[in-house]
Amino acid sequence: MLDYPFTPPTAVDPPAEWQELREKCPVAHVRKPDGSEALLLTRYDDVRLMITDRRFVRNTPAGGEAMAARIAFMNDEQEHMRWRRLLSRSFTAKRMTALEPGIRRIAHELIDEMTRKPPPADLRTALGFPLPVYVICDLLGVPAADRERFAHWSDRFLNLSAFTADEVRQSGIEMWTYMHAHVLGKRENPGDDLLSELITVAGSEDGRLTEEEAVFTGQALLVAGHETTANMIGKMAAMLLARRERWDRLLADPALVPTAVEEVLRYDTNLGFGTHRLVTETVEIAGTVVEAGTTVLSSMPSANRDERIFTDADRMDLARSPNPHLTFGAGPHSCLGQSLARVELRAVLSVLLERLPTLDLAVGVEDLRRREGLLVGGLEAVPVRW
């Protein structure tokens, strides 16, 4: 029985167990930090099956339960898909791309502020953390004065160890109360933000969001749209600067930024604890019979390193194409906000290359530290100089 999660050699490198399990034991018995047992999947095809097959249902730790406790429609497949269709109309790649000039402006402003002081600086604190919450608050029509409250709630939803279940639950109540009042305000006085559109614009097939659905949507967009991208900005910079030739190649050919972002998403070893699913009926995975009621974890970063799918999987290829990584999931339940995340990452990387071509890590890669206990992986700090 292996203890999970595994300990990697550095904050940006994969643990040795992944490759060994992909080769010899793709369905492994593991013990989680709370002492409970589960099965861990590490191969691409098996992980993709788990996140797309309806026989595997969501079994999310505390933060997700607190946020979705009042939402029956999340457990109703037909209603859940109706909700996704409503949101997908507003989260088109074209619409998210139209946000890029504003995101670039925010990035420039944050870099202006960071560079007013001499280096070193923490890129996560100065740029990675504030930018996504500014963007998501603008999308939701949330006043700038409330950004810090949103960041506070987001941190509690996604941290498995730093807060008690009661603290997570209390944050859920606080955020639900805030978003409920915010939704009512948008119904009375809609603006030009995404939440107003989702509440007030009726579609021919699906109608509009109910009050309860709108509140949940606001919560989901915050948690998914803030913490994940905030962490990814810091990790992206750390991975590219860990080997100077990567950064220099992008400086020489900025047209590689889109494929570089996809490769960073694939290459990231620190996506968090893993996706939880509960098996609802007996199923066979990679020759192993898995009984109903079993908890199954999937390691997406291990799947993204599967040599059966990716040539030279352990090499970062900034021009890799195609790149069918699973970082945003797959199938009908893939990440709704992936277009926004891609636009944010492309915009931030482009602005960093433009503004700070001499950017470098101010510490060795071995000195970077992972943020522990997060459902989504991140680094404690990304010290940089320029």
C-alpha cells in the first residue's frame, strides 16, 4: 500500500512513482492522508475513461461539498447539462479572447507596481494572485473593494489541510450569503457583466438561470477562475525559467506563446491532489476489476506524461502540436472556463516577455516550495529578479 500523494524531488519535477506505476501498476492501491484507501490511476487512457464515463461520479472533498450542498441540480445529469449549456454560450473562445486587451492592461499595471521596488519580488503575490481575481470579479460585476473577500473564500474552499471543516463550511455560508444578495441586486439592476447576462437573458431551449443556480455559478466561477489560474501563472513562470533556454526561445520567437502555454499545462506536475470519483457499478480498468463503491483517484499530471500518448513525454517542447493534455479534463464535463484560463495565461506570458526579458528565478529550483493541502497545486512563492 503506497502513501499518497507522493513526494517529488523538486516543486516542478514529477515523483518517480508515476513512471513506475504507469509501467507496472496502472491501478494502484493507495492510502490518503486521512487514512482512507483508494485506487490511483496513472495512465492516460484510464484517467480519460474515469473523467468521461458516467459510471464514475463526483466524490469531492470538503470544499466542493460545502459549495454545492444546496444545489440538487449538480446531481441531476439532465439539469447539470442544461446549466453547462447556458454557461457555455457565454464562455466561448471568441468571447474570452475579446477580454485579452483588458487582461493585458491589468498585467501591465501589476508589473508596473511590482517593478517600482528593486528585485527580488514574489511573482505569485505581485501578479499571479491578484490578476485572476480582478478578472473574475469584473466578469461577475463584483466591486473592486470586495476582491480581498473573494480571495479569502477561494483559499478556504481549495485548501484541504489549513482549515477545519467548520471553517470551510462557514466560508461557504458567508459566500453564499454575499452571492445571494449580489444576484438579487443584478436582477433589479443588471449591468454589462456576465452574471447579469446569465440571470436576465432567456434562451429558447434552456431558459435562464434560477436564483439558486446563479448563486452557485458565482461561487463556482470564483473558485475555478481564481485560485487555479493564480497558481498556474506562478508555476508557468517557474517552469519556463527553470531552464533558461526555454525563456530565451520564447524571447526569440514570441509566436510560440500559444503552444508554449499548452505545453506548460501538460508539463505541470503540481496540479493538486487528484480528481476523486466514486464507482457506481463494477467496472474493469486496465485488467483490474473495480467494485462499486470504490473511491478512485486520477493523476492527470501523470497521464499527461504518458509515453504511450506523448513523444518524449518528459521533455518540454514549446512547439508541441497536437497536445491533447487532460489538464482541463475531457468530454462533456471538461472545464467550462478553459478558454478564459488560456487567454489569461497567454496574455500574462506575452506581457512578461515584453516587459521583463531578463526575468529570472531569484532562487534555485530546488528551493521552490509547493503549497501543501490544496485541491489545486501551487507554489508558496516564485521569487524573481530582472
